[in-house]
Amino acid sequence: MGDQLTTFVAARGENPYALARKWGEQQPSRGLEELAVMSALAHWLTSWMPITMHQALTAGATVDQVAAAAGVAVDQVAERWRTWADGQVALREQTNGTLGLAAADRDRVAAILAAGVGH
């Protein structure tokens, strides 16, 4: 990652940990490179958010705790998780159970979310 990254597409193609190091080592106001790196980091972090929400909920965290940790409203936790979970269930069906999330696992966390969102 020696070259300057001046587009989101180029930065998104990099390892997210390398991007975080690059951002931490940057001088303030590097223009396009700073914008590209920060945008790619934001993409990586928000892409992983539903996965970590799922992990936290299955480990026993409450919906309120997950929302507080993510810095979003409870209904946004449910929305982001549902989009991810439905895609994972579809992936499981497309790969004959090799990848993705089982529908029963999705339904178990959906019940946790429904109870947490409706309180």
C-alpha cells in the first residue's frame, strides 16, 4: 500500500487493518487520500456491524446494549441485522448449507430483537 489512495474503490480494495494503520499514520488534511481512506474504513466497519451485532446478541447482550455499543437506535439494530441475516439465509440456501446462516439461527435472533425493540 505504498501508493496514495485517492478513490474509494482503490481504498476499499485494501486490507482494512492496513487502512486503519495508514489513517493513524497520516498527517492531518491530506485531501483526497484522507477522504478515500476514511470512506473505505467507514464502509468496512459498517459492513461488519451486523455480523458483530449477531455475535453479541447470541452471546447474551441485550438489544439496548448492542444499540449503545453501535451508537445507533434499537430499531436500526433490527433493520441492519435483518438485512444481513436474510442475505445470509439466502446464501446458505444457494450454497446447499456450506455458507451463510441457518434459518433457525436467524429466527432465534429475530425473536430476541422483536422482544427488545417492542419494550
